[in-house]
Amino acid sequence: MAPDREARERAATGATATTRPRTRLDQPKPQRLRLLPEWDPEAFGRLSERIARFLGTGRFIVWMTVVIIVWVVWNIFAPNDLRFDNYPFIFLTLMLSLQASYAAPLILLAQNRQDDRDRVNLEQDRKQNERSIADTEYLTREIAALRMGLGEVATRDWIRNELQDLVKELEDRRPGGRGDGQVVFPAERSPGRDVEDR
């Protein structure tokens, strides 16, 4: 870029020579140096759930009991120069406190993740129930409309009776009408399923 062109662009945008150059928006920002280590929260959550699941098993209690018994027996009956934790077992107490201090937050993290999953599942179930209720109400309204509509549908027997009554009325009005009571539209067969009407 020519120097005079840069000066014109700075004058047009109001930038001075000390202004930082504009960064391009179509380029990703360079990664900053981080002082703290990075970790995948999802992988850490899965690991904490596995540990919490193991801490809640009988296998863990059995192994923990075996380790404590071996620890105590070794530090009581081993020769004095091989003992690493004498009678008040302060190191054992420290180790158990350390294990408990790590186990409690891991268990709480696993419970929080399970609560989040339960909350999402309950929300999905609630939405599904709302959709089911709406569908049921819609179908109920449709069935009610069909029943009301079927109440107004004329059947073949009703039409036959109406035509029979009209023919009889016309014959009675005509001078010298037949009036012999002959059925003009007889029923062809016993009432049943009307296959031919469809």
C-alpha cells in the first residue's frame, strides 16, 4: 500500500499513526498464552462419575477394609525398623482424610451431572405429555364433530320412507288417485350392511 494512500485512509477513518491497525474479521484470533491448564469438562465429568460409581460399590468397601487391616497389622506386628506408621496411625488417618476429601466433591459432581440429565429428561417428558394431550384433545373434537355430522346424515331407509310418504301424499291429492296403499319403494331385503350404496 502506498504511503499517501495509507494517509488518505487514516484521514478518512479518523485514525492516527499511533492507532493500532484493524484486525481482519475473516481470520481467527491467535490463541492467547494460558497460564492455567486446559481440560475437557465433559471428560472430567465422565471420569468423576466412574469414580463415584466405583466408590458406591461393595468392592470398594471390601478393598478399603483389606487395605486398612493390612496397614494396621503391618504397623503393629512388623519389626520396628520396617514400620512406617506407628500406633496412633496418623499417616493412615491422613490418607483416609485425603481420600474422603477427594471422594466427596467427585460424588457431588456426579450427582450434579445426574440432576442435569434428569432435569433435561423431565423437560422432554413434560413436552411430550403436552403434545399427547393436545393430540388427544384434537382427536376428541374431531370425533365429536363426526358424531354430530353423522346425526344429520340421511340413511337409505329414511329416504325411502320420506319418498313413500310423498308418493302417498301426491296420490291422495290427485282426484281419483290410486290410494290402494301399494308400496312404490319397497325394501329390497332385510336391514343389514348396505354394500351397494357405497
